[in-house]
Amino acid sequence: MHYISTRGETAPLTFSEAMLAGLARDGGLYVPQTYPALTREAIAGFGGRPYPHVAQAVIAPYLGGEIEPHALAAMAEAAYATFDHQAVTPLVQLGDNLFFLELFHGSTLAFKDVAMQLLARLMDHALAERAQRLTIVGATSGDTGAAAIEAFKGRDNIDVFILYPHNRVSDVQRRQMTTAPEDNIHVIALEGTFDDAQAILKALFNDKVFRDDVGLTGVNSINWARVLAQIVYYFTSAVALGSPYRPVSFAVPTGNFGDVLAGYIAKRMGLPVERLIVATNENDILTRTLATGRYEVRGVTPTQSPSMDIQVSSNFERLLFEAAHRDAGAVRSYMARLKQSGAFDLSGGDLNAIRADFDAFAADEKTTRDEIARTYRETGYVIDPHSAVGVSAARNALAKDARTPMIALGTAHPAKFPDAVMQATGIKPALPARLAAIMQGRERFDVLANDQAAIADYIRARARAARQPA
């Protein structure tokens, strides 16, 4: 199994090489040369099996034999032992044919933990084999940074630098990042938006001298291994509802497009997914794109679901690559137009290919609050604002087709966004006791200007990989 860039101008890499590289040197994103197919019998066999066992079965075909089965098994067991629910990602029912997938039982109460805990172990394994040290730089709209810090803190071979938009994440999200005391963790509050942070991240990757000097890698969902680990819960949840002998649909709160892309890949592997519902908040670039065929960047609107306050959805490039029948030239053309004018128009064929699998719905701030309130009123179940955007989209999709079971992805614990939940329900969800200490912990972070050179200088001065002997 080898990995190729969506822009077609780099040599194929192995799984470990692609994982450690993060972003391709031509600016593209790595995708596997082929998607392994699982038989109906294999998928049916996932029923009742522990989550780490299913993870091994889904992930192993993508590794090209680089990691021994026993080593992968040990990493999966260790990663998911950190979760506080034995099922890891349990399902609950909210209504007729409406189900909710709890993805927030990990260390930082967000779905990012599901992939990040495994990614840390996979990267550690690869670095130990190479006697190598790397520098992780990540941009976060709230949850990715905390999950990365929790997974990688204290690791000898990795330094972590996380950029988040200053004053644009919740108090809990910020403190989950800034209270980590480990010396290999560095938190940067960027004076800008998440899109600004992501643009700097991409620019640092494209600065090949800097990239090589500090051993730069990324753990955002630009990293293929992040997407790979997220494919697993599509299989476990669908099988719990009768797959592969009945189809299911998924509604996914969407910012950077990595989570819903994992569902698309699960479908490519043989899971009978009827529809993939892209759920956006007022930053609705993807909903507009599916409606009109025009991908057009506008200003970012701060909302009560800040992890989705994104205009440039990086992983959409991977879907464009597939929709264009893996024509890297077409992807380069789209990305060049996006860089030049902030927009591009999809060809009719590419748009139709996307619409064949995806629908999209947007929820404004009132709709999001109303959904939190409705779910609590009708079921007694409390959801966070990101998950509410997903549940709202799920209800919209079910209004069109109520026959297929719909799974809405619950991407964060409501206690991470207590003010929004309080406003909608009148109750303030409490943090689990194991996380209460972060609200009193000493914070460590630096506020930096929205300036690539300043960020690069900050990282170069602190990254241990930059001081490695040649």
C-alpha cells in the first residue's frame, strides 16, 4: 500500500512515510492508491467485537505490512483503554430512526481523541524505528489541539506546537491546552481566526527549508492517519444497527471535512451508507457549495459551535480528488483558483459525483439553540452545540427519507460548552471529575501576531529537532 498526493507532483510514500510527513511536499494531501474492500461477511463479523479488534481489522489493510499485527493490536488496546466507556463510541437513540453516536468518552471529551490516541502511538512506533525526532505543528479551532496535547504530552521524540485563534475557543477548550505542564508542549494564541492559523500551518509546510530544519509534521486531519482512525466508528455504529444487511445514513457536524470524509471512505470500503449529511453552522461554505457548485470563501462568523467556524475545509481537497476521478491536474487547478481569487466553480461532473453521496444542511444560531432545547425537552438528553448542528441536519434529512436509520455524530461533551447549553436548557452541565482540575490549573501560552515569520522563529527557537546533529 502506497500513498499519493492529491496534486500529483510527489513520489508515492509508504504509510509511515505519509503519516510522518503530514502534508505532501507539493501542497497536496496524501490518499491511498486504492481503497481496500471488506466483504459483507467481514463487516457482519464486527458485530459484538471489542472496538480495538474492529480497529485492527479496518486499519491493517492500509499499513502495507509495515506494522506487525501484534504491535498494531497492542497500540489499539492501549489507545482505547484511555476511554471511559467500554464500547468506546456507544450509540443512543433519540427518536424514530434517529440515533446518536457518542464520540466524546476520551481524555478531552471530543471526537478527536478517537483518532489522536492511536495516532500518537503509531507515530511513536515509527519514530522509534527510525531513531528520529519530529516537531508537530497544529492549527486548532478548539478540540484538535487539546486532543493532540493529551496524546503527545511527555513524549521524548516529539515537540508539539498548537496554534489556536485567540479569544475564539471556549474556556474549557482553551484550558485543556494551556494547563499542560509538560516541557514538550507549546501553545500559541494567534491573533486571528482558525483559517489564519491553518493558512500559516500550510505555509510552514510549504517552506521546505523550515520544514526540514525542524522535522515538521502535522496531526490535523490533513494527516491521513487521522482520517484512517476515524473510519472505524462508522463500521461499529452501522453494524450495531444491522449493517451490512441494511443501509444507514450519517449526519456529521463539519468544519475541516475530515470526519465526514472518513464516512465516505467507509462507504468506498463496502459499508452500505445511504447518505452522508454535511452539517454546518452559519459558516456554511460546504452547504453553499453543494447547493450551487461554487466554493467561495467568505468571512468567518464566530458562533456557539466554534470548532466549526471554518471557511477553508482542507479535507474537501481529498473529496475533490475522488470526484474528479483522481485527476490531480483538476485539483491543482481548483486550488490555484482558490488561492488566487478565494473561490472556484466545480465542473458539472465533479459536482454530480459529490451530490451522489452527500447532502448538506446549515443551522444558524437560533436553530442550534432550539435543537439543544428540543432534544433535552423530548428525551432528557443534553447535547453540545456542535452535536446539535448535526442532529438538526439529521432531522432535516429524515424529513425527506425516514426509512433509513440516521446516525448523528456527537462530537463533543456538553460540558465543554456550558454557557451555550445553559442558555438553551437552563442547566449547566458539569465537567467530569477527572477534568475539573483544569479550571484551576496554571495556564501557559504565548499570544503571537498573525505573522508566519514570527511563528516560524518561535518554533525554531524551541523545537529540539532543530538542534539535532546532522
